[in-house]
Amino acid sequence: MKQNLGIILIVLGALMLIISYFADLMDYNFYNIGALIIIIAGIVTHIIVTKRS
């Protein structure tokens, strides 16, 4: 589970962006910025976990 944490965060952020598109939430910047932060955290987490193992 620990090795997949980064991938899970990336997918969660992408799903948030997809949901915001279809639910007409594209005008709310805090929602999109939150999804972007989750995606970036997922990428960084994936790199760190992959380097350590």
C-alpha cells in the first residue's frame, strides 16, 4: 500500500479535475488548486517512495 500511495494521490487529483469539469465546478479556483496540489504531492511521494525501495 505504501508503494502505491503516490499513484493513488495522482489518480485522486485527476478524478477531482474530471468531476469538477462535469459538475460545472471549473469556476471555483480553490477546488482546482486543491486538485493540483494533490497531484503534485502524489508525484513527489511516488518519487520519494520509489527511490527508497
